Amino acid sequence: MSGPSVIPSVISVSRALIAEDNTFVQVFLAALGGSQLGFAMTPSSLNAVVTHLNDLNFEVQTRIASTTGHVETRAPDVQAVMAQEVAGGGKVILSFSTSTVVQSFALSLEQSQQLRVDARKAEAKSRAQSSQSRN
């Protein structure tokens, strides 16, 4: 039986490659000490991993906020936004595109309506704050 394994501390994604036929991706993570960890996976597996990591990050940020009262939110500028109906109705697909990724969300009709109300309120407040800061 071998001794305990050491789990490397990952510090960044050092590189990523997509197969020409789009059937798999390779992701390389840089670890402390200069080592790299490489992974190969299908696009479906990549989606599952990224989704799980996003959920994990949300949970960590929520726990931090519960103890510090502050959550660090990184919000990259959106280059494009699009809303479209789902075939057969019942949902609205909202897509945001940044310089590096497109994220899409399926909203119920009620969620879409609430988002519209909330967005209008936030826009009005933002415009008011912006005009006050210029005066």
C-alpha cells in the first residue's frame, strides 16, 4: 500500500486545445511548482465539468458572503445579447456573448417576465446614478 497522495494546487488554465473534428478537447492546468495536469474529454464532458465548477464556485461565493457580507462578482462585458423562443413555446432562451464564451439560459415565461421588470428598474436606477455623478 502506498502513502498518501499529494493533491496539486491548481493556479490557472495554461492551455486548451480543440480537436479539428470537434470530438474532444484537451485542457492543461498549471499547478504550483510549475507542473501541469492534462485532461482530455468530449465536449459533453467539458460542459458537465464546467457546469459543476460554476455551481461549486457559486456555493463557495455564497458561503464567503454569509461570513463576510461580500461576494466578489466578476462580470465581463457582454458583447451581444439575444432572446429567442423555444420551438413549441413555454420557454425563452436568453444568450449572452462575451469575448470568450456564449452562455445561454432557458427561462420560464414567468422568469422572463420578472427579468424584464427587474432589468427596467435596474436600468432606470443606473441612468439616475449616472446623471447624478456627471452633475
